[in-house]
Amino acid sequence: MEIRQATTAESEALRRVARRSLEASYDFIDEAHLEEAIRSWYGDDALERTLAGTGDVVLVAEDDDVIAFSQSAVLGEAESVGEVRWLHVDPDHRDRGVGSDLLERTEEVLQGQGADRVRGVVLEGNVDGAEFYDDHGFRHVDERPVTVAGETHTELVYESGPGVGHAPEDFERRELDGETVHVYFAEGDRGSGGDFHPAYRSRDRDDLVAWFCAACGAIDNAMDPMGRLECNECGNVRKPTRWDAAYL
């Protein structure tokens, strides 16, 4: 098995693996919503943007054909975090160490790009995904609500690396409509022109109120139900990528 950088010619293979992985791992999510997610995250245009160089790291595991892939990125300022957004393994190739090898290589690449810690997130209903992180030495460090198809689920956050569980809070206070909000720079997603970082009402991070655009400094931005985010000031766009990661 070879693990390498994905190419723009592999869109169909990535879409196939993602579809099979999602259908196997997320049977508690409505089928129609899964199909909508696949179209949004893995359509030709979305994959072309991702593979053409958005700052995301996309690695594939190949054994005659593509059987797995990971998608990740380095975020943060004071302390960089490598976030594994997706780690998909075709169900026919699970329980053979493919996911373990792919995660190990993904961690190496993220650390090579300056990540101090590596983070993965899974919905609580994805029991195997949570166990996957536990088995690979990650610590369960946080939980947060996430809405999928109108239903609220709990997202479990796992991290690995020096200082996990005792990391400094990388945030800044900003003003939004006369209210002080807390922008966390170790969380977020890449956009077309810069990162987006979440702004919470308090340091408890239990009330997300807006998204800060690092490209221009604007903060009054909102995300649509499928995860698309566009800055109202500069047009920086965060493409829909996930509600969480789907391992195994």
C-alpha cells in the first residue's frame, strides 16, 4: 500500500470512497442529508478547489486503487493545530490497519507544516470513530454541539501532542454589535483568501455567534446549514467541508 498526495485526476475515486465511508459510518444521519452532504463536499467543483491548492492536505492510500483518504489543515496563530477534517476508509478495507497508517502519515505531514498538536472530531454517534482516536493515543479534550439536518448532535474533540489538555487559550476579544465576543484562533477552517475563526459569546465556548475572517478582519459573518461561509466584506469563502470527520 502506498500513501501519497492526492491528484486532481482522482476526484471520482475520492467521491466513491467518501460515499461508501459515510454510508457505513453514519447510518444515524438521514439518507437524504447524507446525499446532500456528498454533493456539497465532494462535487466536482468542490474537489477541484480542494485539490488545486487551498492549503488543505489531502493524502490517499492506494492499493491498486484508492481505498482511503484524509483531508486536513493547519490552523492557529499562537499555537498551531493540525485538524484532521476527514479520514475515510472504504468499508471493504477496514480492520486492516489502513486507517492507522493513514493517520500516522497525516500526523507527520501536519507536524512538518508546523502543527504543535493534532486534532480530530467525531459525532458522538460514531462510536467506532471515537474508539479509533482513543486507540491511537488521542485524548478526549472537549465536546460541543453541532446541528445536522435540523438535529443537534454532540461533537467529540480529540487531540494529541505536547501540552494537550493544558494548552494556552489562543483567543482575542473583539466587539460585535456592542457586545464583546471571543475569537479562538486555534479553531476554524480555511477559506479561499484566509482562515475563518469562530467567535463565541463567552470563554466557555458554548454559544457561537459569528465567524472572524482573517483575510480582512471582518467578524459579522454567518454560515449556512451546509457549512458554506462567505465574508460580507471581502468575499473570502469557506467551502462546505464537513459537519465532523468520518473515520474507521
